[in-house]
Amino acid sequence: MTLKKPFLFIVLSLAGLSAAFAQGRPTSQEELIKTGVSFYSEGKFYEAASILQLASSSPEALYWLSLAELSSGNFDKSLTHLETLEKTDPNGRWSAEVSYHRGRCLYYLGRHEEALASLQGFAATLPDSDPRKASALYWQGESLLALGRLDNAADAFSAVIENFPNSSKYEASYYRLNIINQKKIEAELLAILKWSHEESLKSMEEYQERERNYEQAIAAYQKRISELLAASGEPGGTVISISPESSENQQQRISDSESGFTEGSTTVPILNGGDVTELRHLNDEERAIKLQELRAAALELSDILNRKLNEVE
């Protein structure tokens, strides 16, 4: 009997505590909203949501519930509550705020175009002096920044800085504006690097093309001169080797205008079969002069090529 008394005492004590807790717990809708808002103001968002959920039939409770869910990171739930509030109480006390908070939810959900439209609609209902407009402009800037529209985002953040210097969004807007300026500088530097790289590749391709043209021209001169020497009957004249060393020893040069070759041009005069026929009708002295001119033209071309190659190196 003595053992049962302590146990009975504990049971009675617990019952008393439960009754006391039940009496202190809010039961009316007004008390639930008041308690939920109090939890929300203290940063206890999960507790606030659990209390306000009990009174969610009230537009006020639904409004604060959406904010509690938004602050908790439950963006889908918050958006659902806001849409319900908009349907059930379209002209109520909280209707003006719905589009602003909906824009924030949509931004966090990655639906930036929709967020921008909702925030712009909210800002359009406010006078220019309304401090709430600073917040709307800030989140418009964030949405534009996420969409990659840097100039428009900069305009939104600049409007906050210029028109609302005492706003809580002033420092954040100033920081975002600096980020945008850095992004623009980076984009300009990348554009310059890309242009420089493309120009370098273009110059290299042009040089390679000129080099191929020079080589083809020299080969053509070698072939034609060999043909002319063979046609003239001169011994040992099948091939002429054109090199930097031979250009140093040349006796005679033909000017560009006389030879028909312009330095830097990709067009080179190539002899044709008529030249061979012409040589056959020349006397020995005229033929010797003609062959000397051909040799000089080939050596001149070799000299130009070597100078071009030295310039590139």
C-alpha cells in the first residue's frame, strides 16, 4: 500500500500539468493568429506555420502562414497559400501584398519571367515615394540578373540607390550593382581576347596562304625556265635551283613593273607555250638576253619570298 502512494502522486501531478497546459494553449482563431505572428516575429518560422495552419480559414492567418512558409524555404507551399488567399479574398486587406510575395516565391523557384511580371505589377500600384517600391525594384533587379539582362538589372538597382537611400535594400542593391559592373568588364575582356585570338588565326592563315602562293610561283618559274632552256638547246639547263644564296650573286634584277609581279600580291606571271615558240624565232644574242631576263625574274621572286619569310619570323 505504501508503494502505490508515490505512483498515484506522480499520475495526479502529470494530469494537473496537462490541464494547466491545455488551459494556456490558444484555442480561438484570434489567439492562434496572434501566437503565430508572435512566433514569426521571433524568427520561429516552423512553429509559426504549425500554429497558423490551425486557423488557415482566416485570410489573415493564410497571409502570415504563406510568409512563414516562405521564410522556412517552403516556396511551393507558400505560393499555394498565396494563390488561395488571392482567390478567397481578392480585395481584402492583404491583396496588394500578394503579388509581391508571389514574385519572391517564383524567383526562388527559378520562374524568373513570372516573378518579374508579378513584381512589376505590384510596383505599378505604388506611388514613387512608397518605401515598399524599393523592395519591389530590388527583386525585379534580382530576376533580371538571373535572366542575364544586366543593363535592365543595373537600372533597377540604381533606382533603389538613387530614390531610396534609407531603404533596407540600399546596401544589397549597391553590392549587386558592383557585381554587374564586374560582369560587364569581364565580358569586355573576354570579347577582346576572342577578337585577338581570331585575328591571330586569321593572320596565320593569310601568311600560310601567301607562303603557298610563293612556293607555287617559284615552282612554276623553275618549270617554265627549264622548259625554255631545254627548248633553246642549252646543256645542263633542265632545272634551276632558287635559294637565298643564289639571290646574293645575281647580276641583274628586273623591277616589279617590268616583270609584272607586285610584292605582296598573290598573282605571279607564268610563262606559257608561246614563250617557247618565241625563243625559237630569236637569234642567239636575243635568246641569251631573254633567258637572262627569265633567270633574273626567278631570282627576284626568290629574294622577295625570303624577305617575307624573315619578316614573319
